[in-house]
Amino acid sequence: MNSKSIAFHHFGCKVNFAEASALSRQFQEHGFEVKDFHDPADVYVISTCVVTTVAEKKCRAAIRQAHKINPNATIAVIGCFSELKPGELAKMEGVDLVLGHTAKFRLLEELARLYPSDTIAPASHVGNESHSKLPEPSEPASEYHGGLTAPVKPARDAFIPSFSFGDRTRSFLKIQDGCDYYCTYCTIPLARGRSRSDTVENAVKNTREILSNGIREIVLTGVNIGDFGRHQGETFIQLITALDKVEGMNRIRISSIEPDLLTNEIIGFVASSASFLPHFHIPLQSGCNKILKAMHRRYTRELYASRVQKIRELMPGACIAADVIVGFPGETDEDFTDTFDFLSNLAISYLHVFTYSKRENTAAAGMGAPVPEKVKKERSEALHKLSDAKKHQFYLENRGSEAMVLFESDNSQGFMHGFTENYIRVKTGFNPEYVNRILPVKLENLTEDGYLVTVNS
């Protein structure tokens, strides 16, 4: 592997994106040219997801695509799919290296082992200099090296910080990993392990580094971010209080946070903060208490509604998104109607709708009567329509208001896009001077994909 070009492709959550971005920077620091995944490269790295069967299919398709583009390329498959099903991936044509969740952070070192004659240096750091030495191994797992499966011992319960530089405007900062909740439908705890977190001190340090590179907005990400700090005597409210005080901070968003961990104290803090934005993503999964109990969710729909009510009380214009799963085993027509009616009357802005996908080694795999695929599809379509209606109403409610928009660098048919504080998408004629600037606009002309605005620069 004398030539050094590498291409990354990630699936799944923002945590995956932050980790893949950190790995990409590491390879750039070691002289690799990072290419687009659709272009010929010497190495392809596919960061995988196992949330649904669809996610797994997309991962397999990406492997086949990389092998087709360059049959002689080295293909490394990393992440959650690799953690749970390394043998299945190792059998795929073209795959040279399979690294599970924690082992993926040694990708550079493992490639050097595959190609000892090359000049690749061992991995030195991911994220920043304060974590230049990876934690010592503590728990066995498995890796696949060009046809061999070898026992290794990655530090599965260690937190490894990451953040993205995916574009010039926004960075995803990983503050937490793993999950202790073990919801009956979810494989994430099996793939990513127990909950663990960064420290407040290091998260602040990473934030300062991100801001020093001209990034204007940070999104806090993790698998269960409301659980931040629990194992080290710190709390999420302590973290956001510290981040709010970082000099030069412009905008911070909180990504998905569990309703039982989204306290009134956190909501009140966001309402009074100059940096934290009025944008909440709160997983619901079902509006039926019977189904919530079967899922082993740690709240009732009444608690969820109280969180939404508190946000609306303190931040009437806030954007509130909800995740919902349709077709969970045993979900009857009455259960779905219960969910639909609950959501219809809830003051949320839009939905992320997921169709239940049976996952191996989860409790739900052996639960209840399976919901027919046709019924799942019908329920999904109903909730998608409800989401569209709610989002349109949310946008209408903001018509005529003034907003501050962070514009991105895209140029799509002469237009560029950005988001308001409360996550309303806007577009305006492309102007390179607007890129990565927070500018005032008035929301007046609503189009199918958001507001067409005039910038008041």
C-alpha cells in the first residue's frame, strides 16, 4: 500500500459521524489523501450501524460498492455491525479488516500490521492531544485480519473522545457513549457497551479546540447523553453550565435526550442560556403506556407530555422533535390509535418515524404477536403524514418572525441553506460571504423545503 488514499463512509447516528471524522483527521495527519467514497481509493473505511435490518443492508451494499470501484483496495469495516457480527462481514468479498466498536480507534495501527512494509506509523491519538494514549485493554472481543480472526482486548468500557469537522459551520461533539438502559428492542448496549462519559474538563477543552477552528455551532452527541457523568460523579447540568461559559461560544444544540433525564432544571437552563438553542429531540417511541412498558422505557406518556408542556411554557417557539417506533410486537390497532391520538394532541414540531425491526439477542425478538409488514407500512405512512402536518404548522407559526440563521457552504442550484435557532430550514441565493456567518432574516416566504428569505446583512 505505497499510495496513500483513503475514503470514509458512515451510517447511523451522529456519534458514528463524529468518530469517523476523528479517524479521518488522524489519517490526514499521517499523510493520507482523503477522497470521496465514490472515487477510487486505496483504502475504504465503512463505519456501520445495526439499528435496523435496513441499516445492515446499506452497510453490505457499501462494501460491495467499494469493492466494485477498486477490487484491489483494502476494505476495513468498523463499528456496531462489526462488533455484533464480525464473522458475517469477514466472509464478504473484498473485506480485509473488521474492527469492533472500540478496536476501530486503532484502525491506523491495524492497517500497519496488515502492510508492515509500508511507512504507516502506529496510531497516536484520536480527538485531541489530551487523549494521545488510548486506555489499556480490559475486555476481550474479536477482530478479523485478512482472513484470520484473532482475539484482542480493547478497552470496551473506556470513553474515547471524538468530534467532527464535517463542514465549516457545525461540529458534532461526542460527550458520552454506551447505554445502561437495555430497552427490549435495542442492540446498542450490546454493540457499544455500558454507559461512560467524557469529563466536564475535557469536554470544555475539546469545545475550545473546535471553536478555535472557526466552527460556529456545536451539537452535543452521545448514545444516552442525559446519563453524562453518572459514573464519575458529574452531571449533564454541570456540563452544559460549563460549556455555556466558554469564551467565543455562539450556538450549542442538545441532540437526542431521554425524557426521564431531561429535567425541568435542564429545560430552565436552556431557556435562560444565550448559547443553548431552543431545539429539543426527545425520543418517545410509543404514545401507549402498555407498549412503553413492554419496551422497558423508563417513563410514561404522562411524563413525556409534562416535559413538552414545560418547554412550551418557557420557550413557546422551541422546536421539539420526537422518535416513534411503529409495529412493535404485540402493538394492536388500539395501541397504535392510542399513540396517534396522543401525538396529534401533543405540541411537538415533527416526528422521526421508525418501523420496528427484529434484532437478534434482544428481548423483543421473542415477544408478542408480530405485526404484519403491511400494517407496519400503513402505520408508518399515517405518522409520516401527521409529522408533515405538524412541521408545516410549526413553520406557519413562525411566519413573520425575525430569526438568526447560520448559513452553510452548500450551493444547490444557486441556493444556500441554513437553520434558525429553533431549527427552521431556510434558503437564500448563494453568496460566499454568507458562509459560516450568523445573519438576521425575516421568515416570510414559505416554500416546500423551508423559508425563502432575504438576508438583512
